Amino acid sequence: MKIGLLSDTHGWIHSSIFEHFAACDEIWHAGDIGNIQTADALASFKPFRAVFGNIDDSIIRSVFKEDLRFTCEELDVWMTHNGGTPGNYSPKIRAEIYLNHPDIFICGHSHIAKVMFDKRAGSLYINPGAAGYTGFHKYMTVIRFQIDGKKIHDLELIEMGERGKAKI
């Protein structure tokens, strides 16, 4: 299963996302979608899983959950928007991640791309950074990776250019 992962679009889709995710089987969005039109555009392109983020309105919140826990291939995946980082998880995450750790823990919110294995939680932590135009991040980023059974491979961080130089 090839996954395209993004977060923090804030209602804006970079045109290259469709090219970068063309070979993906699913798109996962880790919150701050921005509006239902953004979700609909991504969902009409590929099968779509998402969680809502702190900027998302009642329409997005009525369609998507705050936390999504699911199995992909043979891996337990937990996706939320504001999860913190290894060693500094948000209070709502902290107890659960150590007691019932997923294989992959995905969040957004920080606008900072980061991938690392959290030994204490026993989870691969992935934050794709921010794919949208709005925010303080310098570069717009997404992540692409593949899951085969219990293995994750071919993980790529894709920079789509400088936020300030993007065409709106």
C-alpha cells in the first residue's frame, strides 16, 4: 500500500500534490484541512482518510474525527492533529501511546516535518510538516511511503517549494 501523507493544508492545495500522490493508493491528512472543498478534492482523487485539526470548522468536524486508529496492511496506525512529539506528547496522547502504542503515530500541527522512531513508545513517529500556504513554515512538505505487511519502506519527504514563493 503506497501512502501519500499531508497535513496543515489550511484550505489550499498545492497543484503538485496530485502529481506526487498519483501512484499512491490512499491519501492521509493529519488535520487542519481548512474547508470541506479541500477534503472533497483530495477524496475525489484517491481514497482519503483524515482527522480534523484545531482550525477546522464544524463541517469538517462533523465528517472527520479528532483521532483515527486503524489497521493498514498489518500495522496499527494512530492519526491525530495535535499529538506533540516524542518525549513531549500532548496530555491527551501521553498515557495511551505508552500503554497501547501504535506501530505508526502520525500528527500534524507543528508545521515541522519530522520522522523518527520513538523507542519508549515503540512507534514510528511521522509529522509531514505543512502542505499549505498559511503558516510560519518556510517550505511546503508532504511525505510518501509504502507499507508491505509489517514493513514501512521508501519513505520520502517531498519539498514542494518555498511557501512565500508559491502561487496562490
